[in-house]
Amino acid sequence: MPSKYINYLAISFIIATQPSTIVYAQNLEELDTMAEVAVDEQKGILFAQEQATRGEFLEAIGTLERVLALHPKSDPARLLHAAYLCSIDDQLGGAVEIGKLKEKSFTEQLWADVMKICPLAEKE
């Protein structure tokens, strides 16, 4: 896995653990942007991270779901999706997503960070 993904994911996990306020897309143009950016895996992940930094976790999850629909084998998108699900207290959803991943695909620290956010996944 490229190190830039690892860095992006590590930053996202720190952000994901911060309190948030949910904000919704205000118009169709914003929705179009969210849909278009998901076509490119990396851009979709980065856009979801930007959304999360603004506290827009539901939108970030939606963006990652679009990325995963187009790139179902994207481990970085799936791990980030799991972390964001757990961040909005969907521990079961996060655990299901983590169950589709292989721990050895990620750094030890990154996996440990996700397990802190998604403790239910660790028990599986």
C-alpha cells in the first residue's frame, strides 16, 4: 500500500475521533461534486477526508460508499469507511467492513488506531 494512503488514513483517524457537527450538502452542485470525485479512488478518499475535517461524517461515509461501489477492492477506502462508521456510533457496520480486510495489509499502528475507534471489530 502506498505510504501516502497510510499518512492520509492516519490523519483521518485522528480527525475521526474529534467531536463533530453534521452538515449537509446545500445544493445539487455539491452533490454532483461528491458523485464525480468518487470516480477516482484517491480523489474520493481525499474528498471524504476533507468532509470529515468539516464534521460532515455522513457525507464522508456516502462519498466512501460511492468510491467502494466503483472500486470494491480499495482497502484504504474500506478502512476509512469503517472508521467513520464507528465514529458515528455504527460499531456493527464498522466491524462488518473491517471483517472484509486483512490486518497485514496495514501498518500495526494504523490497525491499532482503527481498533480503538471500532472496539467491536477487535472482538470478532
